[in-house]
Amino acid sequence: MNAPSGRDSRGFAGVGYHEALARARSLVPVLRERAAAGEEARSMPAETEADLHRTGLFRIMQPRRWGGMELDFVALVDVPTELARGCASTAWNVGNLAVHHLLLALYDERAQEEVWGDNPDALVASGIAYPQGKARRVDGGFVVSGHWNFSSGVDPAEWNQLAVTVHDGDRVTGHRMCLLRRGEFEIVDDWFVLGMRATGSKSVSAKDVFVPEHRALDMYTCRGGGDYPGARGNPNPVYRVPYATLGSHCLVGAAIGNARAALELTCEHVKARSTSYSAARMRDFQTVQLRVGAAGARIDAAHLIARNDCLLGQEYANAGKVMSLEEKLRAKRNLAYAVQLCTEAVDALHAMAGANGIYDGYPIQRLFRDAHALAGHFSFAFDAHGSAWGLVALGGEFSSPTL
């Protein structure tokens, strides 16, 4: 079980960080061209999915022995950031589906073989809200039921990692991420939304599905360190980065790259534009210059904040250390703040468009909607994550079983 044996023998184990970034950057023009069609379809275009398989960008975190790139954790921010300059929905799906490969590497070897043995290209979606799923222990595993919102990229996914609370009567006895194959869960077509439409983040449901123990990852083993079941086969420190702490950093690149696209497109339009009533050149207005400058600073700050926490998590993992609770909460606080900065930047740039900004054909209108849609993710709720860190910093008690 040490190497892929299935139908896809391409393999991307020789692709490094810089080459992965270059491959992402090369897709930006075509992603911009397809963005409107993806919105209309409410899912990732088939041509885009094919391009991402061809370039290996779904597999940036997959273990090399399964043909993946096995890059350092920071790639989960940087690769989606590049892709989001073309399409935030595509970047969101790539970040999500890539981090699910990382999570699968933590599972028992048997689960990895079931998913990747026949098809190392297999995509794995997720439903991450533990209260939306419920499980009870039975001989050999768990019986799982639930209804999970926001299963991004689920349409082409062959598998789904679904979060559950394990109950013994009314008492919660565990938190598991249960791996279900297509056919064991139902896709609910309810994705009719303001923005991020091409993510296809539909709901999924399951009813009384038996999940064997090896496909029900105990999330208490994923808080940092090497206690996860897949540690023997996948010892790379990247798999020891605390998942509940930094896993959502896979999504922040969509916000950063989307804001960068808004800045790039704004600069292009301002360079070519005069005002409708006075014929003055827009770039000569100091207010325009200041808005562009402030937006650029916010975007750069957001990227640096997000990258820094990924680098810190990797540094701790490399050294065999586990982040403290306050450090973990600081990373979650910083993630939410980074997205807030990106949203502020997009808002300021969209406001500069004036009446042009209300037209469907004006590209920044979609970027504006996408910015606000993605900012609604719970991982980006600054009130929740800023206050949690503040409580601990002030000497208060904070408890999270999966953190």
C-alpha cells in the first residue's frame, strides 16, 4: 500500500512550490474568461476541473508516495491566492479540496488506500460543522446521520469528509470526521446565493450510514503532533500542523486573490478612464490615488498575516512542538482579520466604480459579491475569533475539544 496502483500514473511528486505557483498563475487568464459561465452553472466548469487535474493543483498537499506534491503548509495560502486573481470560486474549491487531501493523509492507511488506490486524482469534499452530524458507536465503527451545509466542490467529488459528534445517549463522547463514498451521501441542490456561485457549495445529507472505524478519523489526534493514525506512512511535519487551528487557512487565498484582482482591474480601468462629466483623468485625483494605495496596503497586509501563521505552524511542526492555546487562537483571530482587510479593500475599490459598479458586465461587481459571500464563512467571523483570543489573553478560560 505504499504507492498508487490505479488508473492515474501521472504523478506530481516532482513538482515544487515555485512550479506550482507558476502553474496557478498561468491559469489566471482562462479562469477570468470562464468566471461568468461558472456563475451561471453554479459549479466549477468541467474545463477548469480538467485544467486543475492536468496541472496537479488539486494535489498540492497529497503525500508524494500517492503522487502528490506534498508541499509545505504555506502553499495552501499562496496557490489559491494566485488562482483567485482569475476566479475566487475556483480558488476556494482548490483550497478546500487540497486541504482534504492533507486531512486524508492523517487517516488510517486503509482509508487512504480505498480513496487513492484506484484513483489518486479522486476529489474529497467536506461538511465541517460537527453539530450538523451525529454518530453512534457500533461494532466495527459508527452509524452516521446528518445534514451538512456548504459542501464546496461536491459535484465532482467521489468522497466526502463529514463532521459528526459521537453520542452515547445525550452525552457527546467524541468528534469524528467520517469518510463517506459517493452513493452514501445525497447532494441537495440548494446553492442559490449572492456570490461564490461557482463553488457549487451545495448541502449534503446522510441517513444511518455505517462508517468503519478506519474511515472515522478521531479529530482529537489532529491537534498538533504525531498521534494521527497515518503518521507512520506520512511522517512529513506538514501533516503535524494542527488541523483545527490552521485548516481554514486554505480558504483565505480566495479572499486575498479576489481583492488583488479587484485592484488590478481597477488600475486598468483608471488608467484608461476619464470622468463622464469633466473629462478629467481619474488617475490625477488624489482621492483615487489614496484609495488605490490603501487597498493595496490592506491586501498585502492580509497576505503577510495569513502566510506568517502558516509558516509559524510549519516551524512548530518541523521542531516537533505544538502551539499553545493562545497561539492557536491568535492564528484564528488573524485569519478573520485578514479577510476583513480584503473585504475593506474590495469595498473601497468597488465604490470607485461609481454607477458602472452596478452593471453585471462590470467585472468588479462580481468580485464585490464574491468578497462579501466568502466573508460569511464562520472561520472569518472576527467577532467570534477576536473575542476568543482576547478572552485568553486577558486570563480567561476557553475550551474547544478539537483545538
